Amino acid sequence: MTYFRTAKVIKEKSGKYVSIEVEVSRECVVKVARITGDFFAYPPEAVDNIEKYLAGKKVTHSLIEDLRTLINDVVLAGVGRDRFQSLLTDVLEEVMKACRKSAAE
């Protein structure tokens, strides 16, 4: 059962877009991460690797930092690396807020 789901989209001036969706359990563990859009990443499996890396991990600031390091090795076309990282960070921080709020209730 999914406890919380959030998704955000950015659209570049060129018209390219990125959508990131994350679903977490009540324990704030990523159940599903989806990264879609009309951009390119090299190596081609980079987006799949990021999604797989997130699956099963608890959302923490440390996880966000680890992802930034992982993304630094990815070449992106159609979307800026900083905007991509910012979008992913925003989604994960929103998830963390929801988890903290739930834990406080």
C-alpha cells in the first residue's frame, strides 16, 4: 500500500520536459520511482539506474546527496543537469516533509 505519492514536472525553454514521480510506504521507503520525459541521458541506462537506486531506500538527506553524486556522472540532453537535480531534490524533500508530518501525528 502506498502511503504518499508526489510528482513534479519541469519544462525547459526548448520544450523538453522531465517528470519525476515517487511513491513511498508509511515508513518513508521508496516503493516506486518513475522518471519520464522527452530528454536523453547517457549512458542510456542512467535513468533506469536512478529509479532502481531509489527503490527500497528510506528517503533521507543522505540519500539526496548520494543521488547528486550519481547524477554528476550522467550526461543529459534536452534538460539541464541542475534543473534535473533540483526537480529530484524537490520531490524527495516533499516526501520527507510528508513523512515527518505523519510521524508527528
